[in-house]
Amino acid sequence: MSLDSIADRFAKLRAMREKLCKQETSWKEAFQARDWVVSELQSFKALILHEASTQDDLINRIDDLLCVLAPSQDDGCNDD
């Protein structure tokens, strides 16, 4: 086996390692986003079940979630 062949293999292995590391970061971010959505839905469900919650409370919560999940649709999203 020539040195060029070995160098090529190591270069390919480094490229594969870099690609896998990027994918791991992407998956980690995706799972964090999923965990956040689940947490927010659980919080929203608790708000719905709470007898003192008003329709305005529920609408405000939905608006907050939409501002995060669909920020390009400016449906009253603001920093108030």
C-alpha cells in the first residue's frame, strides 16, 4: 500500500468524522427543540385544565407559541 493511498484514506476518514460531528450537532439541536415543544404543550395543557384560565389566557399562550414557531408570520409578535 502506497503512502498516497494511506494519506487519501486518512483524509477520507477525517471528512467522514467531520460530517458525523455536524450531524450529531444537528440531531442534538433537533431533540432539544422537540423537548421544548413537548414541555410547552404540557404547560399549555395545564393552563387549559386550570379552572381560572380565561379564553384570553389561552389565546395569549397560543400567540406566544406561534411567535416562536412561526416568527415570520407577524401575528402580534412583540417584545411586550
